[in-house]
Amino acid sequence: MTRPLRLTIAVATTAVAALALAACSAGGSSDNADGTVTDGKLTIATGDPAYSPWVEDNQPESGKGFESAVAYAVAEEMGYAKSDVVWERSTFDSAIAPGAKDWDLNIQQFSIDAKRKKAVDMSTPYYTTTQAVVTTTGSKAAGDTTIAALKQDTIGVAAGSTSIQSVKSVLGVTPQVFNSNDDAVLALKSAQIDAIVTDLPTAFYMSAAQLDDGTVSAQFPSDDAGDQFGFVLPKDSALTSKVNDALESLEEDGTLEQLQTKWLSSETNTPVLK
């Protein structure tokens, strides 16, 4: 049976509209000229809550904290004023899951990973993690911020971590190895060890959330062997190459290093071991 012409046109028009809607919601695509979810704005997401030293006082819009400062530096390099940056919140897992996003960039200590890249885009790195020393204010290691001093302390590490080799190569001692970071924390609390060596992000978490009198007393010199953190973007985002270009410029002009020194060393009183 032949359909009336008007009905055929209506059906075809509806089908085209449905396909267009599906295309817009399938991933990170955008009808805006600049490729953003909101025309003229750069929408950046982070966790809730977002913790120091990555974001200070859970207020990313302040620009205070390492990742907040990096986000604004990238936005400026891409041509967005601070007033054009809009902050949203998301969980870590939803950010790296396939599907549509209501933000352009997401920053919350995402390690760059090949498996994640199958579901989302990831930028080039803005930070490579270093090892750090966690102790307590009453510990023998509390004031030890040099390699020579830490050699005299009993150091704990988690089994299977890169911290084991770092302690051996930098401090020249063999650490006590525990089944997990949690076990190492218990050992520190009970004074079985004087300090823990772990990656810097974990060190800040331990000192803030797992130890009542915890402190990150020092960090190891960078050896470029740690995890690399990058922005997450929707899959096949038009902004990925622009973010990478911005990060390259910020790396070349020393901005990323300056922000790292300020927010992960100076502001947190975490000197680099010498």
C-alpha cells in the first residue's frame, strides 16, 4: 500500500530529528561552534568533595589548589576568561564511564590509562606523581626532611608498590613491607615504624583521613616513574587537541612546574628531600 505523500514526509522528518537528537546525546559532541556543552563557556567538573591540596576548601572556583589552578591555566591558554569557566561536580567512576557528559573537562587525579581511553578521551599529563613521606607529629621521623635523617628511621611501605624500590634507591635502606597501605597505617599508629613512604596523592589522603596527627613531611625528587594525571574529556571531543596544546604550552613556559611547587610543596610545607 502506498502511503500519502504528507505522511511519508512527516515520518521522514521525525526520523531525521530523532537521529540528530541521538547523535547529540551519544557522546561528547556539541552543536556549539567552540565544541563546548555551553556556547562561550568552558564547563569543568571535579569531585565532591574535592580535597586539599588539589582543591582548597572544596571550592574549585577559587582557583586555589593545584588542580583548580591548573584548570584555570588551561582555560586561559584556550582563550577562556576566568568568568567563562563553569564548575560542575561528578563522581570519579561516572567520569570515566562511556556515555554522554554534561561537562567539557573533568579533573580529579585521573591516572592516564589505555583501558580508560577506550571509553573517554584523556589529555596529555599535567602531573607525574612522586613518592612522599607520611608520619605523625609525635614520631621520631617528624622533623626528618633530609635523606641523611630518614636513613635512621624505620620506614614502612605497601607490598607491590613502587615505593619499595624508591626507598632502596633514594634512602639506601630496606623498608618494612606490609600487605597494604592500611596495614602500614596501623603500624605507624602503634609506633612499629616511624614513617610510611607512598605516592604523594595517597600520602595526603593518609595524613588527612587516616591519621589524627598525620603529616606529609617530605617528598622524593621527581624521577618521572610515577603515575601520570590527565584531564578526562568525552570520547572524541573536539576539545582534546586544544587541551593538549594548552598543556604543552604550560609545560614549556614553566607554568605547570610553578603551580606544582606552589600547591604541592610550598603551600603544604612538603619540601623535596635533599
